[in-house]
Amino acid sequence: MPVRASTSVFFLFSINDCCDKIILHLQRKGERLLLTHFQWKERKNNIINKEWSFSFFFQGTYYRGSYFKDGTITWSDNHPPESQLNNIENQVHDLILFHIFEDHTPPM
């Protein structure tokens, strides 16, 4: 399964075999760590309010939150560590933009 670690580095690995080694390698090289099992669901969709809930795992911890149409993120339950918050929020923005706002239907 290919995992994109940065704009120029790709890793192929079996999750059971060496996932921890790759994460440690990425930490040492200063690359941003990846969110896994990202899921989203539309909560509100009208002219005034658009809101999506999302969840993911980061370094083995489960996180949930809400994403609003203005790009605001609010966190449920536990918050990501302050040292990784900017990295995580940037990845959430990228994933929301990719899955919700970009058109991925092939032309006919």
C-alpha cells in the first residue's frame, strides 16, 4: 500500500511489518507525520451553515472534531498535542478540501 510521506517521498510497506519503523524514520528526518483512517461526514449543508464532522488516528490516538465552511476546526473530547497541532490542522484542511471541495468525477 503506497503512503505519501511528502511531496517527493513514497513508501511501500505492510502495516504489520514495518509501520512503526517508518514512523520513527519520518520523525527523525523531520517529515510531517501522517493521519490514518481519516473519515468525514456532512452534518449541515445549507446557505448559512456548512459543517462536517471528521475523525482520524494520529500516532495511535483517536481524534474527532468539526470543520466549518470558513475553515475553523473545533475539537471534540481530546485535543492533539500542542507541538503537532499546526501539522494536524494543515492535514485536516488538505483532506477536507480534497474530499469535499474538489471534483473527482472523471469527464464523460
